[in-house]
Amino acid sequence: MTTTKYDPRVLKAPHPVPGAPDNWKRFFSFNTDAKVIGIQYIGLSLFFLLVGGLLAMVMRGELITPPADLVDPSVYNGLYTMHGTVMLFLFLFPVLNGFNNLLIPTMIGAPDMAFPKLNAAAFWLVPVFAVVLLSSFFIPGGPASSGWWSYPPVSIQNPLGHLINGEFLWILAVAISGVSSIMGAINFVTTIIRMRAPGMGFFKMPVFVWTAWAAQTLQLIGLPALTGGAIMLLFDLSFGTSFFRPEGGGDPVLYQHFFWFYSHPAVYVMVLPVFGIFSEVITVYSRKPLFGYKFVALASFIITFLGLIVWVHHMFYTGTPQWMRNLVMITTMLIAVPTGVKVFAWLGTLWGAKIRLTTPMLFVLGGLVNFIFGGITGVMLGTVPIDIHVGNTYFVVAHFHYIIFNTIGFGIFAGIYHWFPKFTGRMYYEGLGKIHFTLTFIGATLNWLPLHWAGLYGMPRRVASYDPEFALWNVIASIGAFMLGVASIPFILNIVSSWARGAKAPANPWRAIGLEWLLPSPPPAENFEDDIPTVISEPYGYGLGKPLVEDEEFYVRRSMEA
Amino acid sequence: MTSTRKAPKKRLPLRLLAVILISTALDAAMSFQVSRWAYGWLPVPASTAAPYVDDLFSLEVGIGAFVFIGCVGFIIWSLLFSRAEKYDESDGLPIEGNTKLEITWTVIPFVIVMALAFYSIQVNEKLASLGPKQKYDVALNQSPDAVATLDARRDIGPIEVISRQWSWEFVYPDGVRSSELHLPLNQRANFLLISKDVLHSFYIPAFRLKQDIIPGSVISYSITPTREGRFRLRDAMFSGAYFSNNQTDVIVESEEAYDSWLTQTAKRPLVQGLSPGTPLYEKRLKDGDRGWATVPPAPPPMVNDPGNPEAPHDA
Amino acid sequence: MTSTNADLPLKHVPGHIKHDGHNLTGFIIFLCSESIIFLAFFVGYALLKITSPEWLPEGVEGLETRMPLINTVILVSSSFVAYFAEVYLHKENLWGFRALWLLTMAMGSYFVYGQYVEWSELAFSLSSGVFGGTFYLLTGFHGLHVITGILLMGLMLARSFRPYNYAKGEMGVTAVSLFWHFVDVIWIILYVLIYVWQRTS
Ligand code: HEA
Ligand code: HEA
Ligand code: CUA
Ligand SMILES: [Cu+2]
């Protein structure tokens, strides 16, 4: 690609930046500035964390006693389905895209995303499918209630026979979400490939950018397969086809392949950027370079690759032939290796460090401990004979909440605190942050540790009622869950009050190394505007005494003047 | 890599080596203990397959505990000894990596997980020989036993396991129908797993056995129970509104008891079998059909032995 | 990464100029991703065709292949026409480009028409088991892409009449003709899977 013919008008034209920087209304408008979009994503997704959390609270309320007494079983099924869907598609993916928007351009020194309008459009699809999804609570028959997997034939039974039913809206919402994610992924990958600052070779990119790239690559490969499966499911549900209906010669298990071909890689889409956040945060608060930076960076793509060939581990007991189970067991276990490389690199970074236990660092260390735990139970699940026993029990639910909330959730909180000063221009309150961490860590552990045993003893997941022998584990879990609900209070309080009246943040409060910290807080609309720095060093040069970019004083001075 | 300030080169001091050795030994001892406890975290083993699964589980818990305790121990150790003082603004040791170490911690987990995978494959093959499993596609108008090949080494069976929304029905070769599954001790039983509507899963925790049942196919599966008692059989693949009630019991009894049950039951008339969703659904209709949409339960199966759902179970 | 130009006299690189030329990169990424939906459909189709206990619905013998073959030939040749249209554009022969571009559109439209005729004459429907479902899903989804391609070509054609829009039009033309080749390749695979590979039971 040669791009020699520049239109001189582009250079001269002022870049359209709607809304003054201090105008809060821009967060509610079709704004094309990646930093505005990033905050829009994060704000909206935190709201949906509350929605998903509220659903979880009702579920845990139901599960605190063995019989189905709080809600009707059919309602419980809808609740957990919507809980999973809201958490994944309205909380987790959007919040990570928020980080991508904030961090990718600033970390690679790009003025904006490659396609700002596409970026904004991708964001505004989120409220659209949120409305589609949540409106299903109010239609006759209620929302989709066959689990976030939506396995046929149960998902296409359509008891009321209406054309517009919960399942229909669910598929529609997931499809729109897929379109939005693809738009985002194209944008992020193009931006990373083509818009890096001069001198920023691939091995000078921060690990967050690596992980975001690896994750978005997975989106590009996996999402279309899910979309394909969703289209076929929709046709089966509404238009009388029988792709997955045994009566017409279809195969329900085929759907599972479509679903997991995407939804297994999806878990790495979710966790990889969090590995990036871990790498950024640990180095700053250890004041050390990342141990084995190149290994850590490359491991992301090894995970991407392996992540694409293990989906059958969700289907060990569906009648999968033995050879395939054995093969997938091997590939599944292999993922422990690149992941281990990252874990050990973080541990190595702690060696001889000068650790500061700020809120982000606490969340990262807590998340890391939980991740090792959840990863190990993952390896157990990857072992066919054990999965045959614990598959579809609370052991699985505990495994993935250990990662999805106790690791990824923690990483997201860490990221929010760590970059809060940069993108809002205000400092958060450290004390409230630590209260938030303490409550969250204890609540999360109480919530999810005991449920492993419930699963091992044979408590199936997705049940509204259960045998009394599982009661004790569930009582503890529910208490932990309610503690998590309480933990959201100091968090919300912290974010709202410090944004409104927190101390003004300096450009680089943590003395961190990275392009984003050479920008004023908050950064101007075009980041470096007409002075894009030339990168000369690897990231994380703590203690090495090397400048990150050419002419570093210029940028430092300018960031402080703003 | 050129760095202006190189980390001071030093050999592993003896003290450090001793600390590493001692903590590794401690870690190993603790993990060994945890791996012993792991046996107690599972229901009583009641099939020939169970001991293999339990041993594998215990091994993995041991390895997992070793990794977990090691990593967390290191984090705690760092938190104790590598904290910055309150006003200390200095940097840590500027170590950028150590290729040898990095290769080590790539290779060791690789070896561990591959060893684990190959051991598990062995267990897998063993389990397959104890209770082979084969899936056959059936068309609408075919009968399951016409399609499936039965386990040639079965002692009893084939027992048809028919799952519905939401009931279990067991049909014995001589035509006896039951809502509970009776099995003779130490006899290899062969099942034909059939679903009449959606996906279900045939899950008996005490047997460490789980197999999804797929409409449009029939699965031939075998198991040998090794302990007398009453064990839970749970549907483990979400199957709709009353999924959580879709449970029944497996009764493992001596051969004599089993034989007499079979002959006694054959004489009993057909009655409505266990269908836990039905009363709940009727109650729901009576209360005004509130709640979210669900298909009605399938009519209860007609069986010779409706079972005793109130009886306490062992696991 | 060609846009970080060393010959720029500035000390720091200005931000805006780097925006150029991303569109094609983005579009290629999109096409790669899009091809996976088709791949998913193909794999699903093949698996169902191999494993389904019954394939052809009652009273259906198989598919007629002659008409579709003509259609195929036309669609595939249109790809070459599109290519030469692009060559003209590079030579800045706008009228040559427009003529061939229009011809491509015509051939594409003929294909859609042929597809329509075929559909209206078939003895089975979308709900005739997996056979009917997969047939209409695959051909229909592909047909949508053909129609999209024709519309996009129309857009490019219209743009070519806008003065001073030459550079932008060219980028769009490259992208659209890429899309067109993509749609053609997909069709060839589809043709093999659906028409050439017969299962008669
Ligand atoms: C979101 C993030 C996430 C992540 C990162 C993972 C990571 C892993 N998961 Fe998990 N998983 C889920 C989310 C996630 N999972 C979800 C949501 C489900 C359920 C979905 C549903 O059913 O609804 C699920 C379910 C699931 C199953 C299916 C269970 C079943 O339904 O029967 C399996 C089976 O193999 C599995 C395995 C693994 C493995 C092997 C890893 C590995 O990647 C873990 C690797 C990490 C480590 C191993 C720790 C660090 C490594 C070291 C310290 C090195 C040394 C270690 C050893 C030598 C062991 N997961
Ligand atoms: C990102 C993903 C994510 C997250 C963060 C969570 C977080 C939580 N999850 Fe969830 N969960 C899933 C994804 C997630 N989950 C998925 C995919 C499934 C599978 C679904 C399926 O089987 O199909 C699942 C299933 C699942 C189950 C199993 C259901 C079943 O199988 O029957 C349970 C049960 O305990 C549960 C509980 C919880 C709890 C207590 C939390 C807590 O961590 C939540 C903590 C909550 C907050 C921090 C918010 C606090 C807010 C409030 C207290 C409300 C206050 C309200 C206002 C102020 C308006 N989840
Ligand atoms: Cu163009 Cu900024
Ligand atoms: Cu997985």
C-alpha cells in the first residue's frame, strides 16, 4: 500500500471535534473521539454490570435455600440466561472495548482510531441491542431462558408460538452485538497495524496493545461462525427450517460446534486484554521492567492460536468420539504453557521490586491469585475423565466466575483506577478504593470458592432447586454474593465523587512510562496533535534511565503545561 | 538489549538456594496432603470407573495445589520483602528478563501438562473399555435397537433409558418399565440412551458417569456398579422449566434382590410413573399460570414401578 | 507502515496525514472475517450432508445443474470484466471503466435473475428438511452478497461522475472489485458443494 497522493486539504482542515472538552453532553452524543467513546463504553457497561449483578442477586437469593421458593423455576431460567448474556455482551465486551478505545490510540501515539465514524457507530449499536435484549423482559412469555448457550432444541421450542418471543429478541441482540464487535475489531486491528507512531515497531508496543490485537483477531475469526450459527438458529426458530431439528434430519450438536467455535475463543477475547492491564499495572507499581517482555507479548498470539482449536472441550460428554476428546484434551492443556509464561513473567517482575500497594496493584495481585486458581481448575476441566464428572455442575460455574469475575472483573477495576486520572483529569480516593478491594476480594472468595465443592459432589448448574445436601455451600456463596453487591457502593461513590470534585490529576501521577503518560490529563482530542513522538525504547524501562521517545522533555513539559 | 545500568551480576547465593529448596519441599508436602483430602471431595465411588477418575483427580489436585501454593507463596513473600518504604521513590532492580529462566518455565509446565494429558488418555481408554460409548444417528421411523450395536460384554441390558421433559423411564429387556433404575451389583449393564424431545444428560455422580442424550440419536453406554445403595440420577443438560426437578434414583442391589425386583415388578400393573414437573406445572396453572413461558410437561410415563422419590439417597 | 515518511521535514510527525489508505486495510480485514461466515455455512452444510440420516425430501430427485452452470459461467466471467474495468480506471480511461463496470453489473444482475428463475421452479421449500433449509440458506445468503455487490458498483459508478472525486473513487473501486471477486470465489465453492456433489438418498 502506497499512500503518496495526499489531499492537501486534509492537512489544513481543522479536525472536526464536536463539543468542547469540558462539555459533559458530548458523552451523550454521536462523538467520534476515541476517548469520548471509550468513556461512553465504560460508563454504559458499568451500568449493565449493575443490571447483571442485580439479576445475580435475585438468583443467589433463590439459591440460598434448596427449594424453588423465591421465583418460579421458569423465571429462574430466564434470570440466569439474561444474567449470562447481559454480563458478557453488555458488560464485559463493551467495557473492554472501552479500554481499547482509551488505550490503543494513546499508547501507540495515534491521533484517533482509523475509522472514527465506524467506531462511534459500533458504540451506538450497544444501546440498540441492549434495548432489544432487555425489552424481552416485557413481552409475553418473558425473555430467552435456555441459557446463554441457547442450545437447540430447547431454545427453539417457542412455547407460545409467537413470532416475537424472548429467544427471537435474544438472537437478534446477539447478532447486532456481533456486528458491533466486528466493526470494533476491524477498527482496532487496522489502527494497530497502520497508525503506530514512528519508531514504534511491534516489539516496542505495550503489552496491552499486543493483547488487544490478539483478542480482536480472535473476534474477527470467531464471531462470523457464531453469526452463522445464530442465523441458522433463527431460521429454525421462526421460519420452519430444521438445521438443528432432528425431526427434519438436522443435528442439534452441530449448533454446539458453531457456538463454541466462537464462545471458547471469546473467553480469551475477554481475558487477554486483562493480561495486558496486569502487565501495565504490575510494572508501574513494582517499578521494574516487565520480566521477559517479548515472551509475554508473543504468548498472546500463541494463546490466540491455541484458543481456536480447543472448543470441543465444552462438548466432551455430548457423544464426541474418543480420538477427538483426546486430541482436544492435549490442545486444551497446552494453553497452560503460554499462560504460565505470562504468570511467571509477572511473578518475575515482583522479584526485587519496590512494590506499592495502591488500589490498582491490589486488584491486580488479587486477580492474579484468583486467575492461577481458576486456570488450574480449567486444566482439571480440560481432563476428559474429570470433566465427565464435573461438567455442567457448579464446578464449572465456579471455575469460570473465578476467571470472569474474580480475575477479569478485578483487572477491569484495576484498569479503571489506574487510568482514571489520565482520562478524567481527577484523582480517585485511595481509601475508598481499598475498601472496595477488601470487600470485593472477601465477597468473591466466599461466593465462588465453596461452590467448587458443591459441583464436585454433583450439584448441576442451571437449577432453580437442589437437594438439601448442597445447602451449606450455597448459603456461604449467597452471603459472599451479597457482599459483592455491597462492594459496589464504595466503588460507585468513589468514581462519582472523585470525578465531580476529586483533586486535579497531574499528567503522570504514577511516574509511569508509556506514551499515554506523556499526554496531558485528560488528553486533548487529537492526542499528540501535530507532534507525534518518535519512539526509541522498549516499553517499561523502569530503572533503566532511557528516554522512551525522542525529545522526551518537550512532551513532558507540554503535558504539564496543559 | 543495551541498558545503561546493567543489573549487578551475581551467582545464586547459598542462602537463597536453601530457601528455595526448603520452600519447595514444604510446598510439595502441603500439596501431597491436599491431594489426599481430594478423595473426600467427591461422592462415594460406586462404579468400576470411579476409582480411576478419583485417582486422576487427586493427582491433578496435587499438581494444582503445588502450582498454586508455589505462586501464591511467592507473591506473599514479595509482598513481605519487596515493598517500597513510604517515601521511597526509587526503582526496583532493572532486570529485563532471563532467557534461561524463561525457557525453563516454558518447558516445565509443558512437560507437566503433556504427562498429565497422556496419563489422562490412558485413563480415558481404560474407562472406554469399562463402559464403551457409541453414538448412532436414528431417523424418525427407525427403532433405536435396530440402529445401535449393543455392548457385547454386557451382563444385563440393553436397558432403554428414555428421557423426556421432565421424566425418566427405564425399560428392561423383558418389558418391565420403571421410574427408578435398578441395577445388580458388579454386573455390567448396557444402556440405550434415548431422548424424546430435547437434550438431556444422564448423570450419576456416584458413578462418575455423565452422557448427554441427543434427540435424533441413540447412544449405547455401559457401566458396572460396585457398591450397594441408592444414588442420585440427575439430568445435567438444561432441558427447560422443570429441569432441576428431573431427578430420580439408581438402586444398586445384590443380584438376588435385583432378580426378585424384576420378577415382582413384571407382575405389577402399569401406573403413572414419576414426573416431577407435572404437579408443579399443575400448581402453576392453578395459581394463574404466572411465570415465563414453558412447554407443558410430557405425560407421565406408564410404568410398573413408580419408585419411591421420598427415600433418602446415599450420594 | 509506509505512511511514516522519513522525508518529511518536520521534527515531529503530524497526526492527520496518517489517516489515508486505511480503508482498504480495513476492508480486507472485513472480507477475511466475512469469509468465515461462509466457511461456517460450508462446513455445516457438508457435515449435515454427510451425517443426516435422510437428505433428499420426499419426491425430490436432486438438483438440475445446467441452468446453474450457465449462471456460474456468467458470474465468473464478470469477475474478469470487473478486472479490466479497473485496468481502464488505472489508465484514467473513465468511459472505458464505466462501460465495463456497467457490463459487470449487468452480468451480476443476470445471475440474480437466473437464481430467481431457478428458485421459483423448485419443488421444495425452505422447510423441506435440512436439504431445503441449507439450499436456500446458502444460495440466498450468497445472493444477498451479489445484490450488495451490484449496489456498491452502482455507487462507484455514480461517484465516477462526481468531479474531483477520482482518487476516492479509485479506492472504492478497488475495494468493490475485491468484494466482487470474493463473491465469485464463494460461488464456485458453493456450486461444487451444492450441485456437483450429489447425495441421492
Ligand atoms: C473468561 C475467561 C476464561 C478463561 C481465561 C478460561 C481458561 C481456561 N478454561 Fe475455562 N471457561 C470459561 C471461561 C474461561 N476459561 C467459561 C465462561 C466457561 C463456561 C462456559 C459455560 O459453560 O457457560 C469455561 C468452561 C471451561 C471448560 C468446560 C467445562 C464444561 O462445561 O464441562 C473447560 C474444559 O476444558 C475449561 C478449561 C479452561 C482451561 C484449560 C483454561 C486455561 O486457559 C487456563 C490456563 C491457566 C492456567 C493453567 C494458570 C496459569 C498457569 C500456570 C501457573 C502454569 C503452570 C500450570 C500448570 C502446570 C497446570 N473451561
Ligand atoms: C462477565 C461475566 C459474569 C460476571 C461478572 C458474573 C458475576 C456474577 N455471577 Fe454469573 N454467570 C455468567 C457470567 C458472569 N457472572 C455466565 C456467562 C453464566 C452462565 C449462564 C448460563 O448458564 O447460561 C453465569 C451464571 C451464574 C450462576 C449460575 C446460574 C446457574 O447455573 O443456575 C450464578 C449463581 O450463583 C451466578 C452468580 C453470579 C454472581 C453472584 C456474580 C457477582 O460477581 C456479581 C457481582 C455484582 C455486582 C458487583 C454488581 C452489584 C450490583 C447490585 C447489588 C445491584 C444494585 C443495583 C443497583 C444499584 C441498580 N452466575
Ligand atoms: Cu484526522 Cu485526526
Ligand atoms: Cu473453553
